[in-house]
Amino acid sequence: MQEFEVKRGHTKDLRATVTGAFRECFGVEPQPEAEKAVITFGALARLEVWPGSGGKTVVVNTVSRKDASEAEILDTNRRFRTFLEKVTDFTAKERVKRAKKAVEKE
């Protein structure tokens, strides 16, 4: 489970953003489960996403399929990174910087 910071001004209607990003990046409709949006796609047996503390973060939990092919893993990983960028409005490089800062503060 990982928690990603969402760019300020991008936190409004986070649920709609997550749902739209699932449709756009994975081409599937998420299944609502309590507070979570859940999908199964490619190399992911389960991908759960829900708003984090104070609505300023998004929490992501993934469960991988062990029998996925190499091509399936690469495609799913590319789509997942694009999904995170659309939801958080941060690039992968910016997410890494922010994660490092968060660890240093602790």
C-alpha cells in the first residue's frame, strides 16, 4: 500500500478524477467497494484506490498476478504510471522527490 500526494487544486472531486483515469488509462469501469474504487487489469489481480487523509492524498493498494507475461507486465506498468500521473498531477520524477522528502521528515 502506498500513499501519493495530490497536487494542490487537483484534489476537488478526487473520486471522479480516479474513475475517469481508470476509464482513460485502463479502459475499464471501476467497481465501488465502500470508499475504494477497484479494478482487475493485465498483470494486476487487484488495484484499489481511495482518498487518503484529508482528501489531499490518494492511497493505492496493488496485488499482482504471478502468471502474467513479460509484455503484459510492461503494458500494465506503463498504464499504471500514466494513471498515477493523471490522478496526482505529478510526474513519476516529482512523485519520487516528494516521497524522499516525506521519508526525510520522519
